[in-house]
Amino acid sequence: MFLKKEGRGISSAVKMRTATVLSLLLVCTFALVAVAKSSYTVNVMADGKTSVVKTDEKEADTILTAQGIQVGRNDKVDTEDFVVGGDAREGNAIRVYRAVTVTVVDGDIKKTLTTAGKVQDALDASGIDPVREDDALNYSADTELKDGMKIIVSRAYTVTIKADGASKDVKFANGTISDLLKKAGIKIGPDDVVKPSVKTAAKAGQTVTVKRVTYKNRTATKTIKYKTVYVDNDEWVKTKQKTLQEGEDGTKVVVYRDKYVDGVKKSSKKVVETVIKAAKDARVERGTKTVESAATLTNGTSDVSNALAVITGSATAYTADPGARCSTGVVARRGYVAVNPNQIPYGTKMYIVATDGTVYGNAIAADTGGFATAGTAVVDLYMDTYQECVNWGRRNVNIYILSWGDGHVYA
């Protein structure tokens, strides 16, 4: 009996101890689970460093203090990405921006201030008018502030663009004409003309014109005009000609590149031409003796192609005092010449050209002289001055008889 009772006592004590241990284990487990559930990780970014912090604190300031990070009066703590219970691996973060000195320029307004954060924070702290949609900044609004940074606000102005048959006013703040056109959604082709140039800085009140330039090829059939080739004959006077070969026009196909500006053709440029039929040159024989190379000796011109006769011989020159008369009684003057009346009757009309091409011109047989009987010359030409006589000297001439005289000169 005694032994049996003792066995029951041991069993109860063991059970009680076991129950106690289990209770303690449950309490510890629940405590550990509670602790595990309340802690989390966060990236703490300050002074150029990033630390991954495991914490169960709910306030950013407390977390920073625990990390020994002091926050000054003008510093900024950014908790935009901070979530209690978050995960550093998923971007959970607290950022500390240190105060710096920056300058904000808005036209004539210039403000220097000490602040922290991003460009937008500086703009807000400066008190300038809000930056509107069409205004421009030299930094993006979310750029982190740096000490000595100069933030420039460019206010939008109106620029008129004329393109594609329409006029459009565009709000623009800063940049080149190219930037302006991109903002307006106007595309520029490689041949288009923009004034002012796309590289020019845009200005308030400016008018920008865009001319659309296109090119088109055009084919045309053209006539090739024949040329006249002259064969000189020094035995003929200049007025005499003879066609040796008739000319014939040819044809060619020409490709032109036409330039159009805003749909209107402005110019054409020949690109290539192909000859279909070559032109055939005309050949003309012509005389060369009547070329008027000495204008001071020219005394009119005449058609000698139908001359009654041609007399070739030596010609001299003479002059006389004003009022002097020829042997026929007429007053001596240019155009009246001395001849042998037995060879060339008085009143005969002539056209006289030196064989070197010098032209005396139209003349009338009206005088004579000792040369006629001596036979030293065929004709003696009257000149207005002695110097002209010297210049003429003695030359061989062709005398074209236009009409024979009847022995009289009719003044």
C-alpha cells in the first residue's frame, strides 16, 4: 500500500512541472513573435551616406537621433518614402537634406536664401510667383539643392509661328527656334527654310516663318537650234553671202529639277539632257572686204552685190582749202573723188573699199588731177584734213561701180 501511494505522488509532481515549463515556453514564443512583428528596416540617408537601420520606432526623428544624426534648423527631413513597418529593400527611406545657400533669379528679382531639399523647395521658400506650365527652369524641380546653386526662372512669352498657311501663337520661355518649333509640334524637313535660323535664340514678340521647300523632276522635249558656220572669202565684200549648206534643227530631252516653295514653283535647274537628234549646222560663205574697221574714213554704206563693175588699183588722198571747187564746178568735199574721166566718167557713183578692209564708202567722180595723165593712181580720195591724207597714204582699193555717170555732177 505504501509503495503504491508513493508512485502516484511522483506522477503528479512531474505533470505540474511539465505544465509550468510549457506555459513559460508559450509566453516566450508569444513575446518573440510580438517583437518580430514590431521591428522593420529603413534606409537612413544623410551626409552622403546610406545606412540600413532595423528599428521598431515609429517616428523618423527618433530613428535619426538613435543613429546619432543631428538635424539643424534649416535642414529638411524628407519622409515622403518612409512607412512604419516598411522594408528598406522596397525603398523605405528617410532622407536628410542639409541646408545650403542658393540664389533664385526670376527676371529682375534675385533672392539668396538658406534652405534644404530640392529645387521646388527653394522656389517655394523664395516667395516668387509660382512657376507655370509654360515657364522654364534651368534645373528640374526635383533636383537636389547644392551649395551655391543658381536657379533661374524663365517666364514664358508669346512667339508667332507662320507655317503651312496658318499663323499660331505659342507660349515659350527659353531656347532656340528649333526648340520652339518642337514644342509647337511643327516638324521641319531637310529642305525647308526657317527664318530666323533654327539655331537662333527665340525672343519675345518674334515672328518665325517656315517655308516648305520641295523638289520635283520634270521632263521636256526641246529644240536644238542649228548654228551658222561662216566661211570667209577675202575676195568678196562683206555684204555678199552664199549658202553652202542649209541648217536643220535637232531635238533633245531635258530633265529639270523644279523648286517649289509653299507649293509655288520658284526656280528650275537642268539636271541632265539627252540628244535625240543632233542639229545640222548651216554653212555660209561670206565676204570680208567691207568690214568697217576705220570709222573716220566711213562715208556711208552701199549694197555692192549688184555692182556693174569692179576696178582695182592704187588710191591716193588729197584735201583742199574750204570753198575750193572741183574740176566739175562743185565745191570739194568728202565723197567727191578725182578720177581719169576717160576711164570713169564724171557723175559715176561708186563704193570704194581698200583691200586691207578700210572703207572709204560711197563716192562720186567729180574731180581730176595730174595723177590721171601720169597713171600713178586710179583714184584720188578727198579727205577733210591733211592728217587724214597722211593716215591714208597710198592703198590698193576695189572700186565698185554702182552707176555710170553722164559726164556731169548734179549737186
